[in-house]
Amino acid sequence: MKIIREIYGRSDYAIIGALVEARTRVLDLGCGEGELLAWLKENKAVDGRGVELTGARVQRAIARGVSVYQGDLESALDDYPDRAFDYVILSQTLQETRDPRRVLRGMLRIGRRAIVAFPNFGHWRVRLAHLWTGRAPKTGLFPYDWYDSPNIHFLTVLDFEALAQKENWRVEHRIFLAGRRQENAMLNPPVLIFLAGRRQVRLLPNLMGEVAVFLVSNGAVKS
């Protein structure tokens, strides 16, 4: 069993950090408070930019020393020319976008590669919750009631792979994670980077994986 390290308490950030090459151009869509961009800037010397909708998060990201502007990520894609970035990142936000396919197409227009991380709605706990309760499932991955959830598109690993095949995108890497994080209070600071409870899933990822991370490129365009 492979245990995945974390960045700022998130295993998906650690996976993304490993996928991004040093000294590249990076755009992080829905970048929050800029934690991942700050880590990439410090550890990979990337030329990073971010887009975030919430003003308070933008201010905190700028305070970290990263370049972030306030705006809607879906409309922001239209502001950039083709191939402006080496990597365009969208982590844990795809399911909240109004038009996911348009977003993904835009990411692969302005970036040589796209890194997408999302919660897997096909995980067995989600399936069991729906079957057992007969209601919209609530799990650790999907803790919201149906009427206040930010998630508007519920996709699975197989759904994403089917779309990639349909759109002729090349899947360069796929990583699946499961398990709960177990913080070590002895560490100071307690997050940043440390070993934790998430493990990499290799068998039956659509059933066993809680979080999926894909690195994709446009199959019609040479990198």
C-alpha cells in the first residue's frame, strides 16, 4: 500500500506538485488562497498565476506572494491566448462548473497539459449511501444536503475517461486516492508536507477511489 504525502493537508496537491515540472508556466483555476501556487513557486520555481472568485481568498493568496486575480474561472478561460501555459490546474472544482466540457476544452486550448482532480461519485460509499437511504447520498466526499451543495455535476472515473476518449484527449497519468487523512499533531506546523492516511488505489479505481487526479493533453496537438 503506497501512502501519499500531503501539501497543506491535501494529497491531491502533493500529486499535482509531483506532476508539474520545474520552471514551467502554470495557471491554477479556482486557486483558493493560493496554497498550491505558493508551494509550486517555492519548490518548483514555476511562473504561476491563479483565478479565484472569492475576494477574501484572493487577498490571502496575494499575501502569500502569488499572482491571483478575482474572477469566474469559466469566463476567465476566454481571456488567455492559445498555449499560454504549460499546465492548467483544476482541483476539486470541475463538478461545480456550469459547463465542464467547455471548461476542459478551454484548459487544453490555453495549456499544453491539464491537471484535473475531482471526487469520484462512483466510490462504493456513495453508491451504498444512495442505495441504503434512497436519498441524495451524504458521505465524507459529498457532505452537503442536495439543496445547498455546490456540486452540480456528479461524475465518476469512468465518466471522465469516456469523455477523454470522446474528445481525443491523451491521458498521460491517472492517480486514484482513498482513505482518510490522519494528522500528526506533533508536527509544527501540522500541515504543509507530511505522511498521512491517504493511499494510492490501483485496483477497481471507479469503485475504490475517492479522489481522481488526471494529467491530460490534447491528442490532436503535439506537446
